[in-house]
Amino acid sequence: MFTLIIGNKNYSSWSLRPWLVLKMLDEPFKEQQIDLFLSDTKARILAANPAGKVPVLVDGKLRVWDSLAICEYLAECFPAARLWPDDAKLRAVARSIVAEIHSGFEALRRSLSMDITLRQIDYESSPAVEADIARVVSLWEEHRASHIADGDFLFGHFTIADAFFAPICTRFQTYNVALPPASQAYVRHILSLPAMQEWYRAAELENNRRA
């Protein structure tokens, strides 16, 4: 059985991504959470991953760190789950989108930090932030229009791209970002997934315990 080591559900966007993939696979896994704000946090993370970051996937003696590497490994373990699109060209596009999320959108991440328990507050706008938001929306609008007949996810069925956009969906809800109808519908769909509702409930409990 897999073990996924994650950070706080209220704040850890990188942890959410592989966690959501595992939930959508409907595969049993153990969850080990490291609170990111305790005096021994650094030591606990280093014990789990010498690179000093979470998430980490443990599969027997194998440890896979970095959210994208974990999701890629799960795609190889469960090819029937179609975590990437079947078509080679669409697969290349999906991988490009995920890589862009993985390494970009720095202004969006800084100004619209992930905080599940906040509700519709204003964010500090800037040209860089608005450019990041516009880029996300353009991707959503393009791919939802192309795959609307195939299902409610970005490429019709659930893929790693949806998992990587899930934290952005939470941010757009938290900061009440105005979206065109197709993008707003996509956010609603992602946030209505039972797995996402489970993540939200756990984040609320974390916040209550810290209060």
C-alpha cells in the first residue's frame, strides 16, 4: 500500500495534487501529515525526504518526491486510469500545461496563496497577477470548449492536469476571482468532487485545532 506524506491541507497546494490523483484512482493509501508550522517540522520533513520538501510518496522501499514525479509514477502504475489523455498530441499538450503550472504562475501564487478556510477576500492585484489569471482562464476556456462533449474535466475525463489546477480552483474561490461562465463551471465541478469536499473538511478541522 502507498503512503503519501503531505503538509497541512489548508495551505499545501503541492500536497493536494498527488493526494487528489490517488483519491480519483480510488486506490487505498495511508496518509501521513506533517504540520508545517511546528518547531520540529524541518527535522520531520528531512527524515521523510532529504530534499526537505513534501509531498513524498512511499511505495515499499521506493520514495518518490516532487508532486509531478509522484503523479507521473502513478500514471505508470495505473495506465488504465488514463491519467494522461490517450491521444499522443493531447498528452503532449496536457504535459505542457502541467509543466507550466509546476514552474510558473509565481505572481498568482504569491498574491493568492492557498488558504482553504478563507472565504472570498480581496487579493492584491498587479499586472503580473492579472496576466497569470488570464493565462489560466485562457487554458480553461480553450480546452473546455474542445472537450465539452467528452466530460466536465479539462480533457473530458480526469487527468493530472485537473489535479494540478485544483489548488488554483481553491484560490479563485477564496479570492473571489471573476471568471467567464465556462471557467466558473470548471471551478465548481472540481470543487464539488467528493475528494475535494473531503480535503476542504479536513482543512477546516485543521484550522479549528490551530485556533
